Amino acid sequence: MKQSYLILFSILIFLACILFSSFSSGPETIADSPGNYVKSQYHAGISDFGRAIHNLEIIALSLDDNTAAVTDLQKSFDQLRVSYKKIEFFAEYFDPEFIKDYINGPPLKSLERKSPSLSILEPEGMQVLEELIYGEDPYREKAAINKLVQALNDNFHYFKTYQQSIEMADRYIFEASRFQLIRVFSLGVTGFDTPMTDNAIKEASISMQSVFEALKPYLPLAKKKHSPMVEKLEKTFRGAVTYLNENEDFETFDRMEFLKGYINPLYRLILDLQLSLGIETYYETAPLTFKHSVNYLAGNLFDESLLNPYYYLKIRKIDDNKALVDLGRTLFFDPVLSGSNERSCASCHQPDKGFTDGNKKSIAMDFKGTVDRNAPTLINAVYADKYFYDLRVGEMENQIEHVIFDKREFHTSYLQMFEKLEQSEEYVTWFKSVFPDWEHEPINKNTFSAAITAYLKSLSGFNSPFDQYVRGETDELPEAVINGFNLFMGKAGCGTCHFAPTFSGLVPPLYHESESEVLGVTLHNLDSMPVIDPDVGRYKGNLKEHANIYKHSFKTTTVRNVSLTAPYMHNGVFETLEEVVEFYDRGGGQGLGLDVEFQTLPPDPLELTDLEKQHLVKFMEVLVDTTAMTTQPVRLPVFENQPELNQRIIGGIY
Amino acid sequence: MKKAYAMLIFVLTFYVNSYGQYFFDVSVDTAWTPTTVVLPPSPLKFQVLFVGGSDKVQTTATYGNEPGEALAKQWHDFIGFTPDDESDDLGWVSVNHERINSNDSIGDGGGMTVFKVARDPVTDEIIIKEQTLSDGRQGKFFNVDFVNTVGETGMNCGGITSLVDGRIWTAEEWFRNSNDDISSLRNQDPFTIITDIPGDFNGSVIERYQNFNYMVEIDPREAKAIRKQYNWGRQPFEGGTIMSDNQTVYLGADATPGFFTKFIAETPGDFTKGKLYVYKHDALTAPIDPWVEIDNKSLDNMLHFAERALAAGGTMFNRLEWLTNYDGKIYMSETGRDGLGTRFERGIAAGGVLDYHWLEPVRSRFPQMVDKPDDQVIEFVKRGGFNDYYGRILEFDPATGLVTTFLNGGPFFSESPEFAQYPEKHLSNPDGLNVMVIDGKPFMVICEDLNGTSNGRVPAGLRNRSCELYLLDMSIEDPAIEDLTRISVTPVGAEVTGAQATPDGKTLFVNSQHPSTANPFPYNNSLTYAITGWDIAVSAIEDIEEVVLDEKTALKVWPNPVAKELKFSRVLDAAIYNQSGQRIKVFRGQQSIDVSDLTPGFYFLNTSAGEVQRLIIK
């Protein structure tokens, strides 16, 4: 054994010699593996970032009240950004939480995680610095700038110590690269992390170049067997960098071309390279039962399977089947679930209206008034880590619970509901056949929730004409829609909150977290005097989020299928998409002159032209996919001993 | 031995540098001739006892509802255990629910569930008993009635099990500062205190929110709350411990600054009367007495405990969680906090002080602090310069009056460790703490509750919180992270908490709280489970600790057949292939792996050194 191993070893060393000697820009000594080489490059990058912070610190300390000094400060800040963008893909991959908290998080106050009582944190890091350094009067903010730079320097100590302690594995390099492509497209070129400057495209170019550099040492290893793939990858990377460099203007940058021509092809090619080298993916290093949010084997950002719906649900893929969905669908349309036997889930979530009800606010039990908010679409609703406009619930299974108990909705309880369902022999038999493991008590919270959530999961679709075009399945998409998409992801700033590919507040590139925003939505439409809607949203949602920064904060819902789901916003105040666009164009509540203390939407007008507004609407209107979602049950199960229940209407009377 | 280990590392590093990383074939030819080593499987048995949102609890008449049944609350935290001396049953298990729910029939707020357990004389397994309580409730699980006894409860997090007689207190988490903070509850009217605690409590009318955040004694036999301990102060309590004199109580508060307090009852077992003290390490009275009394007959003092403690110059801690005691000493987890900010600075301005247990963690992370005088290090902590990511376990010795560090969280590497040396064990944000005595030997049971995922609290490239449960042999002097034995990993995303042993040392009850929804039923709910067989397993644990790392002997892999944890005689880079030769798992730098996710059957283990072993997963 030992001997054969030695021989093998020598052969490999020999091979390594050959490989590396024929590759000039790669590792310089044969003792270095690509991983170690990339690691040393990364450590050098970390040191550069540290030096850039230090330089900024010196300049900020001696900041004077004149234009030249401010220009120097801004130049130094730009250099800091460049040095960060060179290492961002690893920094974010290894420690996204630290980066968000201290290095490159949004310039907004936030709540401390896992704190024993309410604790609001001030923003730290480069983005809040950018707001000051590129703000109206950096000199006036000198003290604040100095404090933030000092904090960044302190935090750099922790950053460097931890990041350099990580032993590089090959798969990290590939995974970090692919997640960076998602980040560049969804957060980079949209201007998400460049709140004040127009450097987004330039920064994307640096990102792409750095990812390419990290992958280069692996190319010779694959070249022998997979030469065309490697050549295509090299060519596409070079093309991407050139494209970005030649189109640096933020407003006119063609995101569609960048996506189709570079991001998507590279997203697949890097995967192909990884698999061809036999480098493991996270499926092989994590427990096989682990649910990953991103389907690593998907080859396109708009692949229908990019996101793993089961990540967000209690049911697992192996539990999901047609029988479960069919049962869930019947329950969804069965008014017997409600205390009055007259309301079903479908009462407020109607298939022909994109699973909304067309009302500003849904009708309450016994037709007495309305519930508090507008019924949101259920299509793609599974892709979230929190539910309700106020984000008060963490699991879809528990979302249902609030409908069941609410006196204005189902006005019942789990146990009452289950007892009633157990009166139907047909339901009991059906549950037993779908859940053979629960023979003794087939109707319970677990089985009920599994059926309903499986049905909700079936209401997923990323196959609109837009998606088909992006994936290259069709060449036809109206020019206006493409323009609208470019505006959405660029000048209009929509994509910085409605993130691709769900176009909701589910944050890329891990898609673990749903966000809410304070927009200052008004009580009446734009024709009336602006008055803020009194609904405080998230502030009165989850007790642990009872913070003033969440006053009037509402979940960022999806823009997909939005042409079916009027009226809009949590209170249904806007009848048309044109009105919605107008509201944003004017800068939300603050832009309308309202005092909205923690508005997260910039108050400045977007200055969209009428044509641009039309194109934006055209883009949103094309995002429709309800394929195979509108099926309704043709009959409801029989209650053998309660004939009066058998008169109930599919979907209820509401 | 050390040398052999070093050599091994060298050899492995050499592989890594040269070809070890290039790569296991995606699929291989399965015509191998592996050897199989068979060793006995683990003696530990797992049993799920109580599933939140699934098991039904018996309820009392609450908010106008009839007594009845409801689905149990979720978010299990503390577990209390009360032995039954009057029958052959083991005793009562009390489980906290750390979540505010508005619920008609089981009371607003967090709450508790109690149930009674016995041991099967043949299998040693835990059996849940049917009970009839004196209020007429019948069933297995009972909702503890707070609403009709002492008033609504907060989020119930930690608590106290008296080791003397099994009395149970539950701690109300999430400090409320105004009625606005209880706006989700149906009742915000002023609250009239009714209590047998002497002082100006009984009959006083307080704001509703001021009736939250106490230690609350409950009766697990009758599933009823007995008393809010107004005389221990209104504090963000997480844990406490009662000494063997049945008079002295030590308490910890989960805040920054959080205080370490002591209550001494006038007569053993009567906790309505006694004096309350806050810890002050630098108290100058002689003989050295690090305790300053706070008058606990004053309602005003008790409602504003933190202010009084600061004014008395109390020593400030960074989020004290659970406390326990063994052999006269008190152990408490200081879970830590990302970013201290100005919290200590403000505390000092109000009179608080910092002690010297900070010196070690700061100096181990900041080389430039090693030679600085102590006061400069404390100054550094004071100004918020120290990010306390990992926390620690503290020890208080009443004989010396000193709080010292028992075990620091971490480890934190200032230099990149070798791949094979990358820590298999990492302790972050210790929370639940207990002592389990197995066959006469004390072990500390430590539960993690990660405050975040940054700075290595989860492995690189994995972004889900995963909390672990560790055992520590308390006979080890000056223990370190490598002395920990990992005994249970809760389902992904969960906080492991509540670990509480039965007095016979055979069973450990553990809660898995708010797990990720990605686990199969019932592991996608908060649940209480029992791990039985420690009396047999503990010798096995010790044997494993002593496995000698030796690169000269042939690779040993055990147990085989294996159900859960597969161990190797040395650190490995290896891949597991199924019978058709398809690669399904790759791991690097590991000395043990969890294979419970593999479907039972035959597999092959292929190491980077070319060894092949056949595996049987059962």
C-alpha cells in the first residue's frame, strides 16, 4: 500500500510540475496548490484593504474646509472601495454577517441580533461613510467621519484575524465566485451598495476581474480535457471586464446585455469547471438532509430551480407529491375550515386575481368591515423567511395559524377545525392515504400544515416571457420591456429592494432573509392631500421588533404577477401600477413632504420621463406566470352525517 | 505522542500542499477489497418526549374559556426536574416556552408545560405518565397557569431547579420598559400585587409591564405558578442556583451590564424572607466581603434594581445566562455580545465597576495588549474596544470572593492553523449550564446559543446557526476547549438548551429550540428529547478521548456498522462512495464524521492516502 502510494505521489508531483511550468501567471512554485496560491493572494488583498483604511484615516484626520481636501478624501475613499471590491467575494462568502454589520452594510439603523432586550445599532462601515464623504458638507461631518473610519480600522483587526485563519478549500473558491456573480448583478450594478457615487459599474468590473484571477490557477488543470470550456470561460470573463469598462455610465448601462452576455454564461461555466475538476460542492460536505437555499447546480440566475422552495418550508422534497398538493388544494378551497363554514383561504386569495381578492382590504368575517390589510399574492410567497406585511411570523406554517385564530378571518382554533374535519369519513380516509405514518391521528397540525404548504409551494413560477427571454429560450421580448427592466435594475432603483430573481425583498445571494422598507405610503391616493397611513406595520408586529425604526415598515412583496394583483401596497391605496410608479418617482412619503422619520426610500425624485414610466410598467406587466396554478377542486369531501355541510360552496361565499 | 501528532500534521500538510486537494474522483470503480473493523455501537438511546405545536396540553379556565385542550406552545428553553420521592416514578419535567404568543386558552405570554416521567425498568427508556391534577385536569401534558395565579408571564427562558428538593423557578426574559412593550397582550391595566413577601409589595398597584421580569416559582405537580419573587428584584433574569443550605440563592441577569446577585433566606426553604446583595468585587470592607446589600423590602428598589445596583458600585458582567453549583463553587455562563458599544462606559458613569476576568480574553486576542498594565486593558474593554464574540464560563468561589474565568469560548486563531488542525471543537456563546453526576463523577453540561455566525462561530462556507451540547469532565484542572466532548448537535438552526440530567445520572433531557424548518418531523418543531444510557456511555467517552494518533499503524474506522458518528484513528481527507461508485460525501481534515444522513447500506470510504474501507450504515 505504502509503496503504491509513493509511486502515485511521485506521478502527481511530476504532473504538477508539467502543469504549472506551462502556465506563467499561475502559482510560481510547484509546492503551491492553486488553493494555497489563491489564499496568499487573498491575504495580500486583505493587507491592501487595511492600508487603504489606514490611508483614509490619515486624510480624514487632517480634513480641511476646502474643495481640494474634500476631493482628496473622496479619492482616498474610492481607493478603499476598490481594494474592498478586490476581496469582496471571499470576505462576503466567509463571513457575510460581519461584513453586513461592520464593513459594507446598508447605511441604516438595525436591531441587534439575539439581544436580551431591544437594542438599536447605528450603521457602521463604508456605506454610511460614503453618505458623509459624498454628502453636502463632508467638512461639517469631520468628527463623524473620523469616528466611523476609526471604527472601521478597529473592525478591520477582527476581520483580518478571522479571515486569515480560514484554510482555503478549493470548493470555497468556486462557491465564492458564483455567489459573487449573483451579488454583482443583483446588488452591484443596481447601485445597492453605492448609495452616493456612480461607481457601481466600475466596481463591478473590479469584482469580475478579481473572480477571474482567483479561478485562473485552476484553468490549466482542466484545459487538457475540457479545452473549449476553459477557452470560453476565459473569453467571457475578458469580455465582461471589457464590457463594464466601456460602459461605465450608471444610467445607460445595459443590464440585460450584461446579464445575458456575461453573468449567466459565466455562472454556468464556473460550475462546469468545478464539476469537471471533480471538486466537491456543498451538497457533498454538508449533511445530505441539509436544505440549501440556492440550488448550486442551477446554471442560470433566472433558472426556474435557482431557489430551493423546501429551504423555506417544513416539508421536505421527499415528502412532497401530487397527492399532498391535491389534498392541500382542496383544504385551501374548503370553507369548512372556518368557524362559519363560509370562508376559505380562497375567499381572499382567488386564483384568477393572482391569489388576491381585488379589494383594498379583505372583507372580514360576517361581512363586518375589513381586515387590517390588503391580501398579498400567494404566487412565489414561499420564497420568504418571514410572513405578513409586518413580518411578524417566521414560518409559513405559522402564518396559517393567524388566519385560523383571527376572529375576523376563520374565527376557530386548530383543535376545533381538526375535530370538524374528523367528522368527514372522506377527509379522514384521504389524510390517512396521504400520511400513512399517522394512521391513529391522521388530521393534526403537522399533516394539515404539510398539505397546505405543499399546495402553496406549488404556486411557484419563474417562467414568464421575461424569464424565458433571459434564459435564451426565446428571442422575443418587446424593446419597451427590456428598457423597463434596465430602468428597474438601474435608474429607477427598484431592484435595490425588489431583488432579482424573485423581485421581492428576499436578499441575494443567499436568499435567507426577507426585508421590509419604510416608504411613507399615504392613506389616500396621489390626488389627495398627502397623509401618512396610520398603520405602523412592523413596529406592532413581532414584539422583539417593537422599534421606532420599524414604524410604517412593511414587507417588500414580489413584483411578479403584479398586473393581476391590483390594488397595491399594504392598504391597497393605489389602483394602478402607474400610480405606484408615480409614488416612487416622487420619493415616497418624504418626497411628498410628509415627516417619515425612518423612511428607507430616498426622498429625492427619480426624475423618470413619461416614457420611462411607461416602460417600467410594461416590464412589470410582463412578469406573469400562473401556469398550472389556477386549477380548482371540482368537489369537496362529504360530511356523511352533516348534510347541511355538504351544501357548502367551493371557495366559500366571500 | 505529541511528536507523532506533529509529524502527522506535517505529512498531511504536505499532502494538502501537493495533491491532497486534487480531488477525489467524482465516481470510482468499486472493485475494491476493503477491510472491515467492527466495534460496538454507542450505548446512547434517543427518545423524543414532547413536541411543541403537536402535543396537546391540558388548560385551565382562562380569559373566559372553559378548561380544555390546546396545542402546546413552541420555543422550548429551560428544563426543570423535580424528583418524585413518593412513588417509583422519576419525577416531573418542567419546560419553558420562550415566546410571546397571544392565546386565548393557554394564556398570553411565554409559559411552561409540565409532565411526569417514569423509567421503564427493562429498557431504561423514559415513559410519560398520565396524571390527574387536583384541579381536575387529566392528561399527559399540562399548561402551567400563570394568568389566574401571579399574572401573565413574559418569555420564559432560563430558570432554577433546586438541587436540594427540586423546587422550580422560571425566569422571564425580554426586559420591558413600558406598557408599549406588552402591547400585544390583551390586558394593559395596572396590576395589583398580591403576595406573601414582606415589604411594601402586597396591595401595591404597579404598571402592568412592571409585573414582568421576575423569577417565578411554579409547582410542577399541580401545573400552577406560585409566586413572583418580587424580593429578588425586577431583572432580566436568565438563571440562578440554590446552594445546599437551601438558603443561599445566586442569580444572573442577561444584560450588559448585567449583575450577579445573591439572596440569603432567613430560614432554609422559605424564600419569601431574606436579604438581597449585589456582587462588587472591589468592596473595601474587611474581611473582604464582595457583597453590597440592596434593601429588598422596598418595592421602588426592586422595580429599579439595575439603577440601584449601579449606584451601589456593582460589578458589571456581559450577559449572564445560566448558573449552577458544584462542590461549593458557583459556575455561570457569560454568553458575550457582539460589540459592547458604550454600555460599560455608561455603566461606569452610573457607578458600576469592571473586574479583572477580562484581562485574559483581551490579551489572548490582542497581542499588543499583553504587556500593557491591567488598568489599560480594562480601559480598552470599557471603551467598547473588545468585541466579545465567544463568551465564557465563569467560576465564583465564595471562599475567596473572586470571579474567575473557568473556560473561555473560542478558540480564536491569530494565525491560520493547518487544515487538519482546524478546530473540531468550537465553543461560542455558552448559555445553558448544568452539572450532571454520572457514576459519581461530575460533568459540566454546556449548551451553546450562538449570537451570530461571524468570526468562526460556524464553519466557513456554512451560514446556518448550529448549536452544540458539550460535556466537560470537571476533574480536569484549568480546562480548555479541547477537553470538551461534543455529545449532541441539535437539528440545524436550533438552539440547544435546557440540558438537565436525572439524579440517577442515566438520562439527560435536552430541548431543541426554534429549529430550522429544514428538518423532518418532529425535528422541525421545538422539542424535548431524552438521551439515556450515560451510566454506560461515560466510560466510552473517556476511552475515545484516549485514542492515540499514530500515523504508523493502519487506519482504523469505527464503529462499523455505524448509525451516527464514524470515527477514525487519525485525521483524514476522504470521500464516501455509494455502491454504484458515485461520490456522495467529501470531508477534509476530520477525525470523526456524522453519517446519520446516509441511507442504510454498503458504502466505501476512500482516503486521500489511497486507503479503502468498506462501511456498513445501519
